[in-house]
Amino acid sequence: MHASQRAPAPAAPVRGREPELGTLDALVRTGGMAVVCGAGGLGKTTLATEAASRAAAEGRAVFFVRWRDDAARLAGELTRIAQALGLTDARLDAARTGRAALVDTVWEHLSAVRGWVIVVDNVDTPERVGPAGEPIAGYRGWLRPDGPGLLLITSRDTSAATWGPRATLLHLGPLDDQAAGAVLRDAAPEAGTEEEAAALGARLGGLPLALEAAGRYLASPTSRFRHFTDYREALGREFGDLLGAEHPRAAADPVLARSVVRHTWHLSLDQLAADGIALARPLLRLLALLEAAPVPRTLVTPALVSDACGLPATAAEVDAALAGLHRYGLLGSPQGVRGEPSQVALHPLVREVAALGPDSGSGSDSDSDSGSDPGSGSWYDAIDHHLDQAVADTAAAGRAGWPVARLLAPHLPASLERASDDDFPAARDSLDTLAGTLHAAGATTEEVLLRGHVLEAENDRFGPDHPHTLTSRLRLAVGLRALGEHRQAADLQRRTLATQEHTLGPDHPDTLTCRNELAVTLRTLGDLAESADLHRQVLTTREHTLGPDHTLTLTSRNNLATALHGLGYFQQAADLHRQTLTAREDAFGPDHPRTLASRNNLAAALNSLGRWQQAADLHRQTLAGCENTFGPDYPGTLTSRHNLADSLRGLGRHAEAADLHRRNVTARVRLLGAEHRYTCESRANLALALTALGHHREAVGLHRQNLAAFERALGPDHPDTEAARARLAAAEAGPGRRRPWRRRRAPVQPPQ
């Protein structure tokens, strides 16, 4: 065997690639063409080397060829392999004298020979393989899926169109935390525990090249950091020195560049630039300056790219750059649930390296297509300006903008931190606007994230008692209440109310708003008497200062009625809700969110009075309005669907009630997860309806799911866990001991 064709010996155990190795083991026996593909640093060569080693151990003839951007050299290598496998000189002479094509002669022979594996490594420029520009996908060139042997290719090109329909593509991704930790412990077994290694592996994003570099560093007796935890913590301070350092010879040595974290991806960027995709490098840097979260595709506009890097950009050029980055595995396109907007995302380590700045170690003129320095303020100025515009666009789009709003949320806080004193008000307003859009979308977790950042920034700039800070604290409390953090919300609201009463007076509009929100929170905590008292105070003041039909007065009347309902004063509550509903229908129309809230709340009061049919009719109207206005999965829609089911249960229409509860369970599992508290409540409601239908076995199964979820989340002795255990025991005991339970009805409560 020619020395250059010897497969390298595996340097260490291959971790976390068992499925891929299993596929390759099978292909070794059946033959064909496999392409191990993915971004630089994912361990493609390592996987191919291990597969080749396994094949050699089975007695197969294994050959290893490195693609060096030279089609003639590849032709020579494959010809020598064919000779080693028995190709005769007579047939070669026929090809050399023009009586047969050399490529066909070689592959006709390989197709007739069993028991071989040929690895062609690093075919990152497949269009140059040839001969004479022949595309690989046509299977008439030097790389073919013919014969009983396995042609195993590694490449950064992940496009199925490149390799054709008969190639088996194995797309490599990052290693999971446990496998990443195992790689680190293989290299540095004395550097810490499995858990500490897994934590470092997660920090390195499961990228094998980075794991190997970190392992070598940790194993060196002269390193400053010899423990997994110390190294992980140091990355936050010294990433550029530990993993992002340049190598002085990498630009001239592609083989060396592949082994250096800072340089390995620059090879792909250089190739894209050579292919005429000039925006790939600056676009990668631009995305790296955003946060480590998916980016909505609608944000990545030609205007943003041009404003940031100073280069002209068209929509077609941006599309080509994104497609090129994706083709070489530098850019991911996460698949969200159906209906979510298109999005792009960088691997965390790719992002950190790209954010370091220009890659001066790559090929000549590597920065000529990069525009201005990405570390300069102009890049961030462009990002912040276009983020602000995207926020305004999502707010103006209404419900259609909600999915994009969720994706924008992680990227906004950094713009607030960067803002100068002059720019701070606009940056704060942008976060507030997006938080309001998220509130309307029911994306409470993202809303609270933004509210918290605004409050922290205003507290630092203006102090805790400034009106802006007080308003932001109240908005955060409302968001926390929606998350179920009622006690924390009440504490913030009491602090805010005390300050406002002292600085603004008890009847100031902001003070009334805060008193109203505290009263709503107290109701959720079960402090119904205090809640009703506060609502009565606010209603009295607003009727006096604003009039009986003002929007805020109607809100206060609605809220007082809800508190009275909780205290058991159902008729008083119904009378107040009826007044409010009539006024809101006149003022806003039948399907306005506030009108829907009043109709729901009147129906709830009628339900409590035993007027099931009237309540069901109103709940059905409300549900139709919620689905039309907010969509089928909005939190208020889910609540309305539950309330209709509750009225139907009162009418004895248990099958219809069960269908509605089942829809809620399905939606909440998808949106919140199978073990979220609200999901468990919907599941318990479904179990109650099924019990009424006599479907005891399914009901018991649902109660068991809930008990297991509560035990995992809250522990065995939490009151909610004990209640779930009691419901399960009652269901298991049979219909004679049923203990009715249902979620306390949550009125659809729009913000002020």
C-alpha cells in the first residue's frame, strides 16, 4: 500500500457517535457511498478513521486519501488503490492510450472487487473533483457509489444536491453533554469528575475540536488551569487566549488550520468568498454580535447587513450568504412549531469565535470583504436601530407579529445595556413596547425577562422612587403574577403602592392603577376581603373623578365584581358584571378583549348561581370571540374553553366537556410541557369529566400522571402533591368515593 493511503490510527475512543458508526458498519458490509458532513470541528475525520479501523479489523482492505484540491492527484491515488486491488497493467495501458476512460476503467474494476473501504477525507470543494467539471451527483466522475465496497467521504458540504440521491449523508452535530465530558476525561482523566467534565463539555457546545483542545490544555503539566471547573470559569474571562487564539502558521497550512479552533471555520469562509459569496464572512460576524439565541430571518435584511458592515447588499446576496453558511454547517435553521417564523442560529462556539473580530490568520485579503471592524460601535448602532424597527413592526402587526416578538426578546436587553444617556429613553421604550406585545401574546416568560431588565436599568439610572422606576416595578409585578409568582408580585406592588401614596397622593392615577393591581394579586392569593376593599376604594375614586362609564371605571367595576364572586356574593357580582358588559359592548363592540372578559365573568357568576344554560351560552360566545381574536392557544382562550366545559358539566353534558378539556390538555402539553402546573390542572379537569362518563381507568391514569409530575416538581409533602394523591386515591376507590375537583375559574382579565 502506498504510504499516503494508510488510514491513521484512532487517537482516542470515539464518544457519542454510536448511531453513525452503526450505519457505517452496515454500509461496510453492503457497499455504497457515505458522506460524513458538517461544520469544521465536529469530528468528521475522527469518525471516518474509527469506521476505517473497524473495517480493517474485520480483514477488509482499507485505504485513506486526503483531498488536496487537486483532481489529478485524486485520480492518481484512486488508480493506485485499484492497482492494489488487482487492476491489471493491460487495462491501465488501454486507458492511458485513449482506448478507454481512466475513471471508468478504475471504477469498473472497483465495482467487481469485494471487501474494500476507501476514505476520501476533507472533500470541501466537491465541484473540483472532476474530471472536467463533472458533478459528483451524476456519478460519472472520480467519486461514485458503485460496487460492493464502501466509499466514505468527509466534507463540510452538507447539501444533498451535491452528493446525489444514492449517497447516504450522515450529518454530524455537537456531542451531548455526557459524551463531551467523556472526551474531556479521556484526554485529562485527573482534571475532575464526570459531572464537572460534562459541565465543561456543555460550555464548549459539545464541539469535538474544542473538547480536544481543552483536553490537551488540561493535561499539560505547565497549564495554568488543570481542573475542568477552573478552565470553564476562565473561559468567561480569557476565551480569546484559551480557545480563540490565532496560530501564526495556520494561514499557510490548511491541515494545521483544521486543527485550530480559531481557524477551522475560516477555511469554509475562504471557500465561500472564493465562490463569490462575499457577504458570508461579515454576515457571520453580524449574527455573532447578536445574542446566543435564534434570530428571526426577517431581521436579517440587506439594510441591516449594509448598515453594519458598510458593504452594499441585495436580498439575493443575503440569501446566498445565508445559504452558503448553512451549506457549510456554520449556520443552523432551528425548526420551531408549525406557524413559527423562519429563524437562523449559530453554534455557541462558532458565535464566540466569530465575535472575536477579523480573522487575520486566514488567507490573503480575508478582510477585504468585511467592511468596518465588527468591534466598532457602527455594527452595534446598526443592530440596535434595526432591532428597534423590528419591535415597532411586530407591535404594528398585531397578532401576526407575536411569533417574531418571541424571537426578538433575547436580543433586546443588550441594546439597553449599550445605550448612552441620550439613547436610553428610546432603548427603554423599545423594550417596553416589545414586553407589551409579548404580554398580549401570552408569552409571559419572555415579557418578565424584559420587564426585569428595564426595572434594573431604571433603578440604576434614576433610583428606586423615580416615577419611571415605580411604573416598571408595577409592570414586572403584573408579569410575575401571570407566571404564578403571586407572593413576589404582591410584595413588589405593596412597595410600589406605599411609595406612590407618599409621593403622588392616594388618588393619583398611577396610585389607583397600582392599588387595582395589588387587589387583583391578593385575590389570586385568596385574600378576598382585602382585595374587595381595595377594588371598592379604586371604583369609588374613579367614578368620582372619571365618571361611571370611563374605561378605567369599568375595569374597577369588573374587578370588584370578581372579588365579590370569590367571597360568595354571586348575585351582586352578576349585577355588576352585567352593567360592565353592557357598557363595554356599547363602547368597544362584542369581540373586544375587555368585552370578552366581562362576558366570561358574567357567565362565571351565573354558573355559580346554577344558571348553567345561560352561563354556557355566554361562555360559548366568549370562546368563539377569543379564538377569533387571539387564536386557539392563547391563555385566555384556554381559560374560556375550560369555563365552557365547566358549564356543560353542570348541564350533564360530560362528553362535550371532556372533548374541550382534552383540547386544553393537548395545547398545554405542547406550549408548556407535560408537567407544568396549568397542564396538570387541565389534565385533572379532563379526568373529572371522564369519571362522570364512567371512564374510570383513563381517569385514574391521568391522575397518576399528575401525581408523578407534582412529586418530581414539588416533592412528596407539598400540599399540591398531597391533593393530587387524594384525587388519585378517590378515583381508584371508584365512583362511590369521588371527590369533585376543578380548577378555580380564572376570569379573562385584560390589562388596564
